[in-house]
Amino acid sequence: GQNVFGLDIIETPEGDKWPQLIVQQILDREQKDTYVMKIKVEDGGSPPRSSTAILQVTVTDVNDNRPVFKENDIEVSVPENAPVGTSVSQLHATDADLGSNAQIHFYFSNQISSLAKRLFAIDNTTGLITIREPLDREESPVHKLTVLASDGSSTPSRATVTVNVTDINDNVPSIDTRYIINPVNGTVLLSEKAPLNTKIALITVMDKDADLNGKVTCFTDHDVPFRLKPVFDNQFLLETATFLDYEATREYAIKIVASDSGKPPLNQSAMLLIKIKDENDNAPVFTQPIIGLSIPENNAPGTQLTKISATDADSGRNAEISYILGSDAPPIFNLDRRTGILTAVRKLDREKQDRYSFTVLAKDNGMPPLQTNATVTVSVLDQNDNSPTFTHNEYNFYVPENLPMYGTVGLITVTDADSGENAAVTLSILNGRDNFIIDPLTGVIRPNITFDREQQGSYTFQVKAVDGGRLQRSSTAKVTINVVDVNDNRPVFVIPSSNYSYELVPTSATPGSVVTKVFAVDNDTGMNAELRYSIIGGNSRGLFTIDQLTGNITLKEKVITSDHGLHRLVIKVNDLGQPESLYTIALVHLFVNETVTNSSYVQELVRRNTETPVGQNVGDGEITPQTNDYVKIIIAIIAGTMTVILVIFVTALVRCRQTPRHKVVQKNKQSGEWVSPNQENRQIKKKKKKKKRSPKSLLLNFVTIEESKPDDPGHEHINGTLDIPVELEEQTMGKYNWATTPTTFKPDSPDLAKHYKSASPQPTFQIKPETPVPPKKHHVIQELPLDNTFVVGCDSLSKCSSSSSDPYSVSECSCQGGFKTPGPIHTRQVIK
């Protein structure tokens, strides 16, 4: 305290020195309240003497300090749901003074609000602030409390306490609805045609709470065709989200929910009613888009077919339906506009039309009206009201006479306008079942017999058609089978009636005059019966010619002396049949002389000529004696003739004994070809030199003939083989094909083959044995009498077969073709 205190010495008048303690500085008890000092007193002696004393100075308190708050600004947070009496804040203040000077009194300043004075309380002594009444953040979220602290002095200390009332989610959101579409009786009427995003109402939601407790979301409680679109904070637009459909839902009670984000959240809801107004937006709908009906034909007029029904999802007039027939509906049907009953006003005929398809319309009464259509198909069921119908009332079929048994004759076609079993037609033959059969289903007619046009040219019978209906219906048709000719008959000579007849040709006959004629018939028809005549042998001098159509034989040149005698003409008649022509050969004898003085002699010459091979010319220079001077000549001629015959016979015997080498050569030749004997020696020599020549010019075809004459003692039965030069034949008809004559010979028939063997200058070709070819059906082989036809030929020698070991003999041959005898023909009388 040396600096704080000082000593001041005061001398009294008495001279006494009195020390005085002087305060040199301001004392501050709060800084130091006690001073201890040591005082020394010293005399002036020497050594001076001194004495000390301890001086304690205590500073007494003076109220010179105000209370001091520990914190002048205090901010606290109190939840608004804090109960009454809850401590808000504890104020702390100090005072440097002592005693009563240090006693602090707390109180609120008069400047705080009355609300704060009402809500809060402060302890005057302790300075504890508590809640006097319940807080409400929404009423006042912040309270500023000014607290004064006084020690009794005139100037108190000040502190500010800020009380923040924290929010508690104690307020439910509020919903405010402002309608954009004015409601009627609290209900909004909205057309189902309202476009998307149609605005209905503005929804405003509020929450007095703060932060998350006051953050509100708004939504509808279930799926509806509406949505809440946020536009501003806590504002939403209620609008259409999809197209509305009155027929699906007619009204909506929309519950709008507002919920805050507190924990737990609080929510509020509001109801909004919307009714959908119907529009005519639905066309009528048929219960069946395709209406299939079946009705038997021949129905009664006005028969009800069905009742057509349609529905409309709209209401009121929009759902009232009228039924109308489409423009494609035939007039045979009628549709009731109100009831939808479909009727047939006339009788239906399935055969005219078995199916109808048309449209029906269902139209509502809306504005504008809507309509839809359905397809009606009417199937007309068949009734057996039609008889089977043949495509022709009469059928004519043409079949060849060589048609095999059970071959196809023709086809009967039957139709029935009905259907199903009513149209299942079965065919049968009423008469003629023995000759023909018919397939009951296909109508194919087949023969049960073989045809022969020459025996029967046509067949007629009835065919019956029966349907399969319950009440069967039937019809008949006439069928005629015409047998078409096949070239299966050879021509038959009528003139000459016999190969033994002859005609006298006077020497005075003029060239061009008809000396005789031949005439043949053919049992075939058409081209198969068209005949052509030709001379194929015996006319070496070319004295005679024949008309190929009429058969007239005319004198070509004037008769000279060397022409006198008997001439044998080999006449061939062939038809024009297809595919093969058939022919027959006959001998015509012409005796050139003034008269016939000795008919027996001429007849003998004729008989001998028939025994001479066809390829050999006969009759040259043979005449009848006119006087006794001719007798010697005739005898000489006869003797010469016999000599010639004997030479020919011997030559034939020699040929029969030819070497095997000749036989091998014979086998290398084609079957059916024959070496042609020539009539003149120089021709034989020329042909021998030309070995490389085609064998066609050297071949002979052979035929076997049989003569069957009536029981006449003046005739002989002749059986023999004649040869014909192919060269002569090819000039008229080409290559010959041969067949065999009947194989039945009479016992007394002479063997003409022997004459051929004796007259043949060259060996004949041996026919190799082979299986005989059976004749075609309908080709009947008959015996041919020589007084009618001399010889016939087959079309192919290859069709013949031989079983004989004799290389010069012709054995049984089969031939396609038949021979028919038209009737008994008498032998031509000899002209006397």
C-alpha cells in the first residue's frame, strides 16, 4: 500500500509530531480490500534508534458497482408444447460490492410485450425464467425478454433473452377449393367429351406448422381419371388426366387429401363430386357381328328367321335403337324397325340361290345419330325338290367294233340341282343289262359283250338315275350305242364267181372296148368298203387294162395273131381301210379267139392255169383249132406243155435236195420274205449278178388258197400255193402283208405247193417256227370257196408261224381278218 498510502507529519504547536496516514490513490475494495503496512519511527540519535509498528488498513465497501450479467444476450429454444413451469433460461449476474450492496433483484423490463409477460415468469432472486402459460408457435414463434438486474442502485444492469418457440406438428393442413367450373348443387357437371387437361378447380392447402411440419402434399385417395397438378407453393389444379367415358363411370366422388411431412404426419381431406354428362359417343353394338342363319327352302312367306338385337352404352335417346336393312339386302327379306325381327317375305329356292349375305344397320336416336352394321348370312337348306337331270335327253355313243369286252363305251353325266344326299345320284340300266353294265356312281358304260357291226350295228337301252333323298326322285334317258365299222372284212369277189370261168374276147374287138368286168363287195362300211382294182399279174404283154374304180377290163391294143389264146389275169382288189388295207386276189381268164369251138379244151386250159403259179405267165399262143389242120398243132402244143411241166417238176425235185449251204443262206434272210422266181432267163441272170440289191425287189409273198366248190362232179377241189411278184404289187399298193387262209382243207384237195416247188428256179426261204399270234377279237376265220374268192393275203408275214420242217411248205398261219361268204354263188357258165 506504499503507493496507495502516504504519511504526512504534522507538528503541533507543542512541537509534537503526529504522523497522519494519507490516501494517495483511489481505493477500490473490489480490487483490494486490505492493506498491511509496517511503520518505522526513527530518532535523530546516532545511532538512531527506531521502532516499528504494523498498520492494517481495511477498506470498507461502498455501493459503487452495478450487477453484471454473465451473458447479456441469451437465445433459447423452447418447444411449443412445453408444459407450464418449464425452465426457459437461468440468468446469472454478479455484484462486486458486499453485503446489501451486493444483493441483486431480477425483473422483466416494462418494454417487453404483454404476451411475453403473460407467457413467461422470472424469479426475482434467482433469475430463473419459466413458462407461465402454454406456448403457441403459430401465435408467436419468438419472444424477446428484457431482464433487469438491480442492487438497489439507481442504474440496473440489462440482459436480453430471446425465446424461440420451436414448432411441434400440432396443426392439421387446411384445404381451400376454388371451382373453375361452377358446381350445381355442389356437384360439377362435366361432359364425357371434355378434352384432356380440362381445369376443374384450384386447390390451396395450408399448414401453420413450420418446416417439414408445414410442408403439405396434396393427392387423391384412389385412381380416378383426374390429377392434381402443382402450380404454386401449396396450390394445385384439379384437371382431367384421361378421356372420360360416361358408359364406364357416370360420377366420381373425389377425395382430396392434404398431408404434411411431420412425424407423424397430419392430413386433411375434402370431397369433390363430379358427374359425367352423357354424349352420343357410342354406336349401337350387335350381340353378334356375324349372324348366321339356316332355313329350309320352300318356306312359307313371312316366316320369322331370327330376332336381331343390339345394345347402346349411351343413355336416354342416345340409347334408343332402330333396325334397318342394308342397301345390299335382297327384297326377299324384311326387318322390323323397332323389334329387329327378320322375316322372309317370299319362298326361298336353294337351286336359284343357296346363300344370302347382306348387312343390317342399328341406328340410335342421338344427335348426331350413330349407327353400326352386322352381316347376316342365310344358308338355304336343301330339300329334295329336284329330279336328277341328264345332260342330254338321248345319248349317242360311237364305239369301234373291235372294242374289247369291258372297255369304256361312254360316260353318262347326270346332275341334280339339290345337294348332299338329295344330289347323290345312282345310275342303272333298265333294259339291256345282258349287253352292258354301268358304273352307278361315275356313269361309265362298259360292254358285257363283244361287238360285230356286221351282226348288229346299234344297241338301244334306257338308263335310270335315282337320287338319294328320303322321297326319291328319278329320271330316265335313252342311250344308243352305235358300232363303228373296223376294217375287219376283206373284199369278196362276186364277179367272177369262180376262178374256173372265162370270157371270150373276139379278135375283132376294138381297143378301149370292155371285154369283161370284175366286181367285189366288202361287208365293212365307209372307207373300209371303198375298193380299188388292179392287175398285178398275167398281163405281160400289156394287152388289157382295168379301171380301178369300176373294175371294167378293157382291151388296150388291137388284137394280133400272137395274142390269140388263153390269157390269165391276176386281179387284186383292196379296200381303203385304216390303219391297214385288206385285199383279195382273183383270176380272170380271157380267151382271145374268133369263137369257142371246143369248150372242153378251153375249160381244161383254165383248170391247168389254176394249177400254175401266179407269178408265171400262161396262155401265150394257145388257140382252138379252126380246121382239121389245127389238130396237129394242138397235139404238138399239148406235148410241149407236158414236157415243160415235166421239166419244171424235175427242177423242183432237184431244188428240194439243195445243199445245207443254201439252207443257211435262206435262214439269214428276214422272216416273211421269199425269193421271187422270175419269168425270163435273162431276168434271172441279171438278178444273180446284183446280189447287193435290196431284197425287196427279189421277194415273193405267198398265200395259201383253198377252193371249196359245190357238189358238182364237173369241178375239182384244188388246194395250192400261188406266188405273186412283189414288184408288180408295189406298183399299185406298196409292200404286202400276208395272212393265212383257213386251215381246214378238204381231203381231196390237190396240193398246189407241189406245182410251185417244181416250177421254182430258186429255193424258198424257210419260215422259223414261232408261237402263232392269236387273231384279234371279232376277226372270225371262215372257209373261202374258190368259186367265190381265189386267194386272200395277210398284212404281215411276220404274224404267221410255221411248224413244218419242210423249208418249202407253208403251214398253219394266223391272220388278222375274217372271211365272210355273202351267199351261194353259182359257177359262171362256159360260153359255147
